[in-house]
Amino acid sequence: MASFPPVTMTTEGLNMIAKASSGNSQDRLIITKVKLGDGVSEGNIRDYTDVISSKKEVSLSEWEDRGDGRFRYTFIYNNEGVKTGFYHREIGLFAKNGDSGTEKLIAYSNAGSYPGYIDDETKEIPYQRLMINIGVGDTDNVSGQVDVSNVVTIEMLNEHDADENVHANLIKRLFSSATATMESVKTSVQSWCKESIASLLGISSATTDNIKSKIKSWAQEQIESWLETLGIRYNIAQNGYICLGKLFGDAIIQWGLVDAITPSSPTYSPSSLEIYETELKSVSFPIGFNNLCLGGVITSIKDVTHAVLENATIYSIPTKNGMECILSCLSASKNMQAFYFVLGK
């Protein structure tokens, strides 16, 4: 907002006030308007006859006789008619002597390095109120010429507030809509929200399916990142593993199948039974344990395509990378399978 010093009376203004002191009606000082400008003040203000660079004229809205030769003049304006925005630096007060007199600059003020800015009329601004106090000595032969069309009254403000279409053009510009209805505003806001969501999520359009897919993908990435941070890994397969990570002491569970073929002749024959026992079968775990294998179990599998396994034995203490086992049954040259679980860390 501009910061203006008190107005300075011009030489012409002082002469007009002196003339008004005659008391004649044809000499009465009539305040008419102000001019707003963006000029830079140079020289003696007393000698000014006009503002330096006029950008807008504002008619008088209201005046008040405050007694003792003091008068207050009020001007109400916005940026209507301003084609190009400007720095509001100048205020020039104009008046005339008598109804038929010529308007002249009687007082002037310049904001210098502290101007305000008034946008062009395409950018609607609130109404501004400018009040100028003038002292004219002991004469009361002063009045103001009020332009009623420029006065903003309480009634007009109330009417303004009650008018549903008062800012229709502003709403149209803000929401890029041909009409300023509730539905058009809702549609524009929804469209803006969808564009913002699409831009934020990096998707082509903010449809429900696209949003769900993006959230699902993001959640999956976060879960995978969380699992990786905790050291949780897994491979659910015929020969697989689960690394339980930091939450469970870095324990690892592994499992798998052992395939073997019995020899053509029995290994030994206790109690008149012929037992066919495989040689030592080396088994490599799906992954190596980081520290050690704590132990494991091995069990038989009964399947119509394989021999009935009588026994499965872990022959030696499992290492970090594997173990040795022996399978046995009552049939020669038969395929056998066993299933094992091992635990380590």
C-alpha cells in the first residue's frame, strides 16, 4: 500500500481559497475530483497545475464540514477503466470557484519511493477509500461536488453482499468456466483436483483404477523396502527358504527334496528282509547359512511313482551349505524321495 505525505497546497489552490473567502456564491470553492498518477515529483509543488502522469480520475463521493475551516473529502474507487496497471504514486486534488468555474489543481501529494500498485481492470480489486483533509482558514464558502454514481453506501454494500452473481466474471476467470453456476464451479474444482492428483502420482489420468494401481505399486515398493531393511527374504518353491530377518534373530528356515536310486542288490538283510540303502547323498541347501546350521529333520514321501521309503537319515551334522543323508527301502533299483527341513542363521 502506498505511503503518502500530507497534501501540499498549490499556488493556484491558495488563490482559489482566498477568492472563496469573499463569501460570494460565484466564488465558492467546489471540490470536484482527484487524479491518480504514477509520475515522479520534481520541482516546486506550489507551481504544479496538474499531476505529472495521470492514470485515473475519481469523482468526489462524500464531503464533510468538520468545523473551524476544516473539511474532509472522500473518494471511492477501484481499477475500473485502468487498461494498464501502474504504480500509484500521485494524488492531485481538483476544485473550481463557483459552478461555472474552471477545474484546477489545488493540492498535491507524491508517495515517492513508497508507491502502491493498481492492477489493470482484468484483475478485479476491492474498492479503495481515499480521504483528504483540507484546511481553508476562517471561510465557510466551501463545498464539494459529489458524483452520486461514485458513492458506495451501506445499502449498496448490503445489496452487493446479497447478490449471488456479484463476482460472476471473477468466478468465470478463476475457474475457466463459461458460466458461474455451482455446478460449473464444482466441475472445475473436480477437474483441477484430478489434474493435481494425476500430476502428484505421476499417472496419465486420475481414474479409480489408475489411482488404485499406483497406490498398490507404491505400497508394494514400500513393503519390499521395509522387508529388505529388516533382512526378510523368501523363496517359496520346491526347494526354498525364508529368512526371518532382524525381528526373529536372523533365523533362516530351508526345505527341499532329496532324490536317490536304490542299488541293484541289497545292502544288508536283517530278519530275512532285504534292505536296499543308497550311498551317501549330498544335498546342497537353496542358500548358504550365514553362520551355522542348527539342525534339521528328514521324512519320507509316499508317492505311486516312487518306492515306499522305509527310512531317511541325516548322516552327518549339516554344514552352512549342505548335508549328507541316506535313503533306504525294500526294493532294488527304485527311485526314492525324501523331504527335509533345516534351521539355521
